[in-house]
Amino acid sequence: MDVDTDELTSSLTPREENAAIKSYQNTVSVACPACGEPFEDLVVCKQNPTSLDISKLLDLCVGVDDGQAFIFTHDG
């Protein structure tokens, strides 16, 4: 993934952090580095493997940087 993840996350609003994940909300309509469309949330997986409990239908874009998965969610 050719994106400065530190710069990206500094533009987002932190939401949740635990041992497995850290999530951010995109409150300023930052474009997804994969598809170019604004995304709703970014989930950074801190553990391998990580299980996500997603209760709604979402379109996902995924990237990997420095061994961590970056999941960009889009309302489906």
C-alpha cells in the first residue's frame, strides 16, 4: 500500500482500541487509497489473526502496511 498510514490516521477521528484492533471514523471525507471514494471507517488489525464482528453489509477495501491489515469500510 503506497500511503502514509501515519498521515492518514492523523486525519481521522479515533473510535475504539483494544488488543486486536484500532478503529477510526472518517469525519472529513478522506478518500480511500484503494478505490478513491470516501470511506466511513478504518480498522487497523493489530493481531494476526484477528476476528471482526460486522453486523451490517459493507463494501471493504483492504491494504497491508508493515505487516498490519488496513480495512476501509464503505456503506454497502
